[in-house]
Amino acid sequence: MNDIGFDVIVVGLGGMGSAAAYHLARRGQRVLGLEKYTPAHDRGSSHGGSRIIRQSYFEDPAYVPLLLRAYELWQELADATGLEVYRMTGGLFLGSPDCLTVAGSRRAAEEWDLPHEMLSAADVRRRFPTFALADDDVALYEAKAGFARPEMTVAAHLDLAARAGATLHFGEQVVEWSDGPSEVTVTTAEGTYTAGQLVICPGAWAPQLLTDLGIPITVERQVLYWLDPDCGTEPFEQQPIFISEHAGGPQFYGFPAIDGPSGGVKVAFFRKGRECTPDTIDREVSEQEIDEMRERAGDLLPALTGPAVHTATCMYSNTPDEHFVIARPSALTNVTVACGFSGHGFKFVPVVGEVLADLATTGSTSHPIGLFDPQRLVTA
């Protein structure tokens, strides 16, 4: 089969690809979306029930304009679907005053005049009694932080894309792709397709699909845990999301209890994984891993010491500097790439979809994406 007549082919329909397909289709583009797995699957990085959203961005204040637009688009998506694709819970960013989590969040909040509060350990214990901070720790509290629902978001973008006319193929793995002077060609196990533009959102499959671009991506296995509080989940239902940092260990983050009385409380380490590939990732979670998480969780949340009611694995696709790659590579004519979201990308899904639609249709975007140029990573 050889299909001609698409304006844009989107490869990978996870978080970023589903949003790109939607934003392209709503602009009247003839879109073909190709996905190896089922819609909103759990084999990559866009699953697990919740992802933190926040604006006081400790990674770099340069992200904040994109976040402000992302928040507008989260609300547009909620309005268009009637779904709770995100929820504001407030957020605590905890640790010593000079640690990255606190100082970086404060820097971004002050640079962009974002509403926030600085809290002492006693303030946190009084306002949020599930937390037990050390006396010399502090917190930045951001009322506009919360969480997004990844599976619901992906499904919503796919549904809107299909309603806008996109053709979406699932269970169809891309074998190879090529860029020509005026069109691109994509080959799958089912056939060959051509289009004017190609958008590649490969997630953890970036090392396989982007081999010739020289973009260094390391894929890591990460583990998500849902622990059962020994007091029941009710005290955790109104808890803010949080990110905690302490000397000598990885950041640790978590959510309110959003999965009902038997659903536990979701927590995880940030960047405490081991290198893998999508084919070699170990999906089993060991008792040793659960015990380590329970010990760390109990230090900050003393009631969170019960058994794990659920665990899951996902994959981070990390660049060396932990910033994204979003660009039209200079070596290619008709291709846009979005990858290397390094464990902190999902909150940007709606605006990345908009950026990718800009790049594929006009070759540029008004959004500030200079930080994400892959040339910073490509060695001679």
C-alpha cells in the first residue's frame, strides 16, 4: 500500500504526538498519525494516572512562558472535552533554602512575578499536617500547581484530532523514514506513506528512530509507587503535590490520594533509574525497591508506611543537560523532531503540540524554544 495525500505524518501518538496531531488537524491539515501500540498505552512515558504541573520552574526560568501558555491550553482542552484533564491542588517545593528545588523555584517565581509563598517548616507542618519537615527546611508554596492526567489527556487529544479529520493508525510500527526535497516517506509493516511534512515524537524510541541525527538520548527505567497510608487515605485527599530534596539523595515527589480509599498515595523518586531500552526494560518492581521508597516516604510523610497497593514502570528519555529537543534539524528539509523530555515534559504537552504544529506548517514559531535546539548537543 502506498498512500499519498497527507500534509503531515505524525510518528508517535503519546503525549506530544497526540497533541501535535490535534493542533495540526484543527488547522485544517490532512494528518496521518502512526502509533506502535494502542491509544493511551502504558508502554512508554505517558501513563501512571498523574503528572505534576507547576509554573515556578526550578529547571530554568526560560520555561515559564511556555508554561503560562500550556496552562491556557490545559483549560481549553478541559473546556473542549468536559474532562478533568488537570486539577489544581497547590504545590510544595521542599528542602534547604539553597537547594535547587527551593532556590530554583523561587528564582523562577520572582523573575516572572508568579504568585508564591515562602513557608518555614513550622508553617508547613501547621498547614499541611501530613508532612514532617526537618526544622531547618523550608518550602515554596505555589497555589497554581497541581497535576494532569496523562492517559486522559492523550485520549482527549486523539479524540479531538480524529473529530477534526486526522487519520490515526494504531498497532502500526514505523520501520524507517526518509526526507526528500519536497516530501517525506514513512514505511511501516503495513505500507508506505508520503506527505509534505513529518513530525517525529518518538519518546523512548528516539535512539532507534533518530539514529542519524546524532542527538544523544539515554533511556532510563523509573518506578512509580502507590503506598497505603496506615491512617487511611482521607488525610491525604486534600494534600498538595510536592517535590522534596535533601542532601545526598534524589528528589522525591508525590500527589494527593486521588484513586479512592483503596488506591494509596502515589510517590516516586525523580531520576533514580537505570539505563534500559524499550525492549529490555524490567517491568517487575522488587521488594527492595518498595522498601527503599517506603523508608524515604516515611521520613517526610510519617503515615505513608503501609504496603504498596500498586507499582508501575515508565521510561525517561534524557538529554545530557536534561533540557528538551524541539526543532527542525538543520540537516533535514521537511522534518520536525520533539524528544528528550527527560522526565519533566508532560506538563508542556498542550503547548508542545502547538509549537510542533507551528514548525510543521510555517517552519517557525513565536514560542521561545531556543533552549531546545539540538545543535547544543550534537558533537562534531
